Amino acid sequence: MNHPKHMGTVVLVHGAWADGSCWSNIIIPLRRHGLNVISAQIPLTSLTDDAAALRRVIERTMGPVTLVGHAYAGAVIAAAHNDRVKSLVYVAALAPDEGETVMDVFYRATPHPQAPHLEPDAYGFIWMPEESFGSAVAHKASSDQIAIMTALQQPISVQCIQEKAPTPAWKSTPSWYLIAEEDRMIIPEVQRFMAERMGATIRSHNVDHTPMHTAPNFVVDLILDAARKTLPE
């Protein structure tokens, strides 16, 4: 195994209603394979703001980079253009094309019956109803994990989902996609459409919307596949 300083860097990007701690089951396994790992914290205030925050994190790294995005963060990793980014990994993530919004792809098909009804508050931020963490976001997670996710949630601004996406990096950068076949937030039909449209290497598993919590080995394996094929030996 190479020392991490000789390897590339994996930057993990959280989605809505979460923070960087959502990758806690992913970080150590990747480091054990010799990769540098950073969990980026994005403000969830607009797609432009979030992409800028991610670019600042990328600038702190050296060498080639693999970006990993969950859910909303799929739009963010595709908007944070940097020549050192060699691969993109989507974990049940949204992938709007140029001129599309996150909302356009999120609502491309009829939502799952247990998907939550979401409305912005008086400040323009959308919060996840507490009961929906266990019924829709992470229905395969333990009660303790659901309690932690609920306590840590960050709201997402409506600007994030209404802003038109720039030309996405997946048009010119190799991509990998984990389709969550039991997802109740972003239905599998929509995930498959996006993954096929971008020409991604696809893996499909019977997991919920948050496999980094409930099936981390699948997520680790997908990231390693992307890293091994696009980062230095």
C-alpha cells in the first residue's frame, strides 16, 4: 500500500439536511486503502455558494482528486470545476444538466408514497420533518442513527434547488453512480435516468437513500473503483 501522501484525494460532499459527519463510516476505510480523505462542509445556501465552498476545499488538496456527492451534492460536485478532479462519484445523487435545476430532476417522476411534503420556512429554508428521517431518508438505519441524523440536520435554501446548473463536469469527467433501489427520496427511475444520461459506471443495490449509513461497504467499493481507475497507482 502506498503512503497517503503519494495517493490522490477523495473529497466527500454531503447533501441536504446533513453535514460532513454523514461520511463517518466511509472515511477510515478509504484511508486504509491509502487515500487522503476530506469531508467538505457546504453551506446549503445556493448552488453557486456550495460550489464555491467545495472549490475552496479542493484548493487545499494536492494532486488528483475524486469528488463524491450524496443526493443534492451531485449537483455541487458537477458545478465545482477544477482540472485536478479526475472522477466523480454519485451516491443516490442528483445530476442536473446545463440549464436544469435540482428541482427539475428531483420531481422528474411521481414521488414515492412515503416521500415527505416539503415547504420552505419564512426565511426560505427547507427543513426535513423529524418523522421523515426514519420513514423516507434512512428507513434502514438504526433508531440511534436516525436520532443522530435528526439532531444534526441542516436546512437547505430554496435557492439551491431553483438555481440553473452550469455545464456539468460529468460531460468531460468519468463518473460512477450508485443507484439506491429502495430510495424513497429520489426514486430509482430518476436515478437511473441521470446515471445513464451521464454515461456513468453504474452499480445498483437494494439500499435506502443513505447507504453511507446503512450499507457503507457498497459506497466504499464504488469510490475505490473510481479512484483506482483515475488516480495514480
